[in-house]
Amino acid sequence: MSQTIHWGYDSVTAPEFWGKLDPAYAACSIGKSQLPLDIADVTPQPLSAIGFHYQPTRLRVINNGHTIQVNYDPGSYIDVAGARYDLLQFHCHTPSEHTFGGKFADLELHLVHKNQEGQFAVVGVVFYAGVENAALQPIWDVMSPVEGPEQQTPSMYNAIDLLPVVRTTYRYNGSLTTPPCSEDVFWAVMTTPLIMSRAQVNAFEAIFAHNNRPVQPLNGRIIVLG
């Protein structure tokens, strides 16, 4: 019986091999709108604000073998130019997947949304080491150091607390940053970073020393700031 090859971030399952692990992952190798990107040259434009309609959820945390993920109860969504995308989950990468003028942030959080047509929209928030981030700590308190089933807690949690007050964004079309690397994904990365403590960064890195995909070619895409 053949053994399933799982994707990862090291050795023969590292990002440069994802496209060869499974035909369903072909976009990881041949896609032309892959992510993450280096955010450097941007084009300011007047953009409509993204509407965030997040509600409290039961705090449900899982170590899925690739990241620490919080699964979200139904009912929370973003509004992008009149289109609704429902919040499914959020998760973290360290160091950041996107770079900024070639420089990494300490951690990047992705809020993953999906509309009724099955299209994804991802909002990214980056963090730098500084003082402790109170909004992250309830997740850090229960995250498991080993892969396993979802851990449900009696606590309630609201992802709105993970967003900066100033919500201008870098926007562009891209892909999922993990297999199957599906394209035609709307991306909005917050221009304003947040702070977390070095101890919080270290606690995540103790579980995932690095789980970031390398920067991909821009391929003529324009990064819009607004």
C-alpha cells in the first residue's frame, strides 16, 4: 500500500517540490499569480474600505501539522465592494510570508474567507516583536505543541481584536500560499503592523520553527495601496 506524501516546509516536501507531490498541486509550480510577494513598489488608488463584520466565536484551536489555526463559527464576514466573503478560519506563519522591501516581519496572520461561489479572500496582518499582544494570548495559552484534533475551549473570541485601528491595505490578486496553491484569490494585507512579544514569537517558533513559503515572482501584477 502506497504512503501518502504530505507537504511541508523542509526536505523533499518543501515548497519547491509542492507542485510535484500531487497533480492537484500543479499550480504551486506553474501558476503565474502565486504568493507570497515582496511588497515594495505600490500604486496608491482610492479604494472602498473593506467592511469587517466579525462576531464572537467559540475559541477552537488546532495544530494541523502545518500551523496553529483557529476555526471560526458561521456568521462573520467581510464586505469587499458589495461582495460577501464568510470567515472560515485564521492561522499564522513565522517568519512572515510576505516581505516588505525585502525584509521579513516576525509573524504573519491570515484570515481566510470564502464566498458562495467558492472564491477565497484573505486578509493578512503582520506582527513585529515588541510588547505582549493581549489578543493573541488566549490562543497561545491553548495551542498544542503537537499535531492533533481541534481543541474546543469554553472561551469566546473575536477576530476583530486582531486588526489594526488603521485599516488601509495592499491589495492584489494571488493564490493560496499552501497547497493546492489555488489562484484567483483576493488579497488584502494591512499596511499597519501589530506588535507581539518576543516570548510570544518564540513560543510559536518552538512549535513551527518556520512555516513560510518563499516569495514568488510578481509577474506583472500591480500592488494597489488604499
